Amino acid sequence: MAQTAALPAQVEQKPLTLRDHLVKAQPEFAKALPSYIKPDRFVRTAQSALTFTRNIDKVTSPQSLLACCMKAAADGLILDGREAALVVDFRGDVQYRPMMRGLLKLAYNSGMLKGIVVEVACQGDAFSHRPTNLNEPISHEINHVGARGDVIAVYALAELKDGGIVHEVMSVAQVNAIRDRSDAWRAFKADKIKSTPWHTDWSEMARKTVFRRLSKYLPSSSDRDALHQAVERIDEDYSFTIDNGSTSELPAGTAPKKRGGAAAILKDVTPETAKPAQKKKAQPPAEDEHDPNTGEVFDHDAPDPNDPRFNDEGPQPGDDI
């Protein structure tokens, strides 16, 4: 009597979770991480970040999470909510956000600073800005006895180890002008998201904004050092608008940046190029290149002629000259 061999039972494979994706990508993270951060610790911290990241259950693209983690690894920041954090935007994509503590860590790790202060000045504080006093351009005493009033200015000041002081001061109007360029703020004002750090933590975002401006004047050992990479990073993977929900295109003549071999696992992150329209329509004037998280306009090589700091009286102290 013929006997039939029993076929092995097929085991149904479960889809990978976000935590599984992080573990699988650990070898790639290890290639980008600095030597003082162990890859397993980086992955464990990133997995923990998933538990306290709002709307993490609405993530539609695991590749966007891996892209953010790769950026954090390259910057030498861990995603613990203090050095850097993850944010899920209204599209379900994950965004990477270096925090003030992480930026200060990178500044001190550069070995070029003796000290740095990033603070807000309020009504009732003894605050003075004297840019012609090269030894003490900013004087600030906080009144802790009475209630502090509204913010009047935000500043960052750094003393260099080889001598000299660099500083940047911004008014509330200047900070808000940058805030208004932020995609997150625009989405919040359009009721597409319920909250944004510009609404809940204005002072923290203002301090980060003025620090980013100060970073232009800090010494740089190379074009890709960790501090400048973190504060001037452009989110080249995702750039979206809130008007029609479509992905914005690169300006004409601008080529997308190439990513290295360590980011091979992120090959599906870059959005597909939109198909050319059959009929050409008049395009609105292109906006200046700016950071999608803070709205900071990127000043690459030359000062912006539209910068309010440049007026008929010529460049002011601290401008890019």
C-alpha cells in the first residue's frame, strides 16, 4: 500500500515591527556611529524612543524611521528625548529633531569652546547688548525675585578656547519670522496637527534657532564635522507642503544629494520624482531654502541681501562678512 509523505507545515511569517527594523539595521548604524556610542545601546535607546513618541502607531513608512536613526547616528546623538527626538508628522512619516542638549554636547565635544550660553531675556531682567564691546558684548542678569515678564530677546554667546567671543542676538519678531516658515507651524495653523513645539515650547525652539545662527561663526575643522552637520542639516528626504498635501519638488537646476553606502538600506526613502505636467502653469516665486523643522533660512556662502540685519547703514557686527 502506497504511503504519502506528510508535507512540512508552512509557518506564516509575521510582518516586521518597527523595533525589528531597528535591530535589523544595527550593522548599518554601527558604520555611522562615533566610537564612543555602542551600536547596541543606540538601538535600545531608539527602541525605547518608540514608546514615548506621540503617534508612533500612525507611522506609514518604516524607512523614514531608519532614515532618522541614520541621521542621529551620523551626528553622534542618541534618541533619548534629550539629545535628539523622533517626531511623527501629519503624513505618518518620522522626522528627526536634534535637541538643545544634544547640540550643546556636540559644541563642547568639538574641543574648541571654553564656555557657551544660550538664553532668553525677559522684561524685568537687566539685559544689555553692546556689540562694539568685544570683551563683553552681552550682559544679562535675571531677576529671580519677581515674576519675569515677556521675552524681549534671545541670545547665544560662546567663548573660544583660543581667544575671542562670538555671539548672536535675535528679537522676538525675528524668531517668529523664522517660526512662520516652519512646515510644522504652518500645519498647526491649518489645523492639520494638534500640537507643535513652536506652540508648546516656544522658548526652547527660540534658543535652538539662535544657536543655529551662532554656529555659523564657530570654528569648523571640516565641512562635515558633527556640530555643523547637526545644526545645519537639511531634511533632504522629506519636504512637504500643507496646501494640497503634495510633495514639493526641488527647485529647477537643483540635484538631489547622494547618500553614502551606509545608507543603502534607506534606498526606498527618497520620494519618487513627480511626473512632468502636460501643461506648464505659472509657478509662484521659489522660497529660500530653509530647515523644515525650525524654518531657519540656510545661509550657505554669502549673506542674504534680504536679511533685516543688512540695511542702508551697511553690515552690522556679527553679520556674515
